[in-house]
Amino acid sequence: MKLLNKFFVCIILLTGIGAFTSITSEAAEFNFAVTPQIPDNQLDKSKTYFDLQLSADQQQELTVNLRNDTDQEVVVEAQISSATTNSNGVVEYSKNEIKPDPSLVFDLKDYVEAPSELLLPPHSESPYKLTIHMPNEAFKGIIAGGITFQEKIREDQTSSSTNTTGLAIKNEYSYVVALLMRQETDNGIPDLKLVKAGADQVNARTLIYGNLQNPNPVYLNQLATHMTVKAKGKDEVVYENRQTGMQMAPNSNFNLGLPLNGERLSPGKYVLKIDAYGQKDENSAFIFVDSDGKEEHYQYNWQLEKEFEVKADEARKLNEGDVTVKKDFTWLYILIGLLLLLLIVLVIWYRKKHAKK
């Protein structure tokens, strides 16, 4: 399900992974610049993020140049995070609230030593140095994550960000440089599991979700899905949705959503089926048909299925909280009709009683 994001994303690096800049205020401006220094063991030196091949137990120092072109000193905060997958099927390399997947064995932050902040004097450039350490065991896969650089907000900046209406505007903006570590160039193949299914609500809109997990330490690229929901024991498809262009980080999970688009959710037992495809390959036999009827060939295919139940009180709460569901006022119309009917009967009875007198 595509959610409405209230921030702009300025891409520094594309191709699904890499460094990017996120701006969460229209008025935000960067007071510092970031330039990764690519080492010799970079797999593809044309990339401006770190994608390194190391041997087991190898340590290496990396450098990111930070530049301050302003007239004031800037304090840059840095944080290391493992890569995750958000609810839009997009890989995130910055700090977030997504919990690590249970299959994650090597969390990137446990294998990186780096200062938490760096002071940049006015009109200066300073190296930010970090030490990475490959686990001391044979590992076939990718340890993926990123380094988030964000300016530390001073107290005077916070107080001056209140506008004339008294509304506090918090400007937050950051650079994120992806950091990938691997021992081999052949990192295996991805996998896909349907861990859980159910009904939920996001942005006051009800959806059916399937929690998808990639338990392997490798990216699942170009993920496409066809979701269908049937009542248990029935052949009729109740809800259906197709999505393309998603990606999953190594050892991550996310809730793939099927929006109900204003339809009321009925209580009962359901069966969710997900026909999933990964990595486009014109020479492969697996064919996915998108919502426009276009056919694409994919290298991987998974047929996933999970039963779930929606209880009556859960369905009622979801329907009441969904802003797109048309409210059912049938009971109110019936009540008004009964009251009118009762009023008519009373009027007739009263007039007949007084007519006899």
C-alpha cells in the first residue's frame, strides 16, 4: 500500500540501494556536505556508497569527508543502522523504528566503531573516520546498513524556528550513506516467507496485510506480488491487489498491504494467498501480469498462503475508524420511521377518542 509521505526525498544515489538525502521541512537547507572516500576493495568504484569485499575477521578504516561552507560551526551527529524494509516495500538505511528481523545474525552496528558526532568549524573540511570489522567466520551474504549524518540542532536554532503564528517548525534533514560488507561476490539467493496475516489500519484506512520475510542475507530485488483474499471454504475472491517494483533488505520483513478502498470489512475466517515474484529475467519461465495486463518474466517465484480470522468486534472497530468507509445509517432511518409511525398511530387514536366524545 502506498502511503502519503509528508517529506521530500533528494536522491544522492539510486539503483535501489545507496546514499540519499531526506528533507522533512520545505524550508530546510543543508549546512554541511558529505563525500565518501571510496577504498580499493570497493566492488564497483563508480558507486558513491560503500560496497566492500573483506575477508573473515578483517578490519578496515573508512573515511567520509564532511564539509562546512557556512560562517558558523556545525556539529554533525552520526548513527549506524542496519538496513530494513518499510511498509512500502522500500529499503531504508537510516535510523527508524522498524524492529530487526529475528533472522538477522550480523547487525551492522555491532561491527562498526565510529564517533557519534563531529564538530566542523566555519568554512572547513574534516574527515569522519570509522572502523569496520568483518565477523570472524565464513559468511555467504551481505551485511547491509547505512551511516546517517544529521546536523545537531542548537538551542538558538530551536527557539528561532517558531513562526509568527506560534507554530514550532522543526527542521530535520540528513545524509545517509549506505554501507555493505561481504566476503564473496556470490552471496546466494533470496527467500520469501509469509509469517503472518490479518487486518489492520494505516492512516485511518483499513487493509489486509501479509507479513513477508526475507530470511536470507541477500537482497530481494524487483519484488512483485499478486494478493487475493477469499472467505475460508469459498472460491470467490473477496479482495485483490497487485504491486510491483518493491525491494527487501537482507534478513528483513515488512507488512505487505491490500487496501480495502472504502469497503466494509466483514467478520469471519479468510485465506490470504500471495503469488510473489523476484528479480526480472527475460529468460526465466515465471510470468507476472501487472494491473495493466503487461507480462514480465522473473527469476524467482513463491506461492504463499496463510489463514486468518477477523472477529466481530475487530471488524466493527476497523470499519468505524476507517475514514473512507461510508457510514451505515440504516438503523437510524428505521428508528426514525418507527417513531413517525408511532406518532401517526397516537394522533389517529387521539382524534378518534375525542371524536367519540
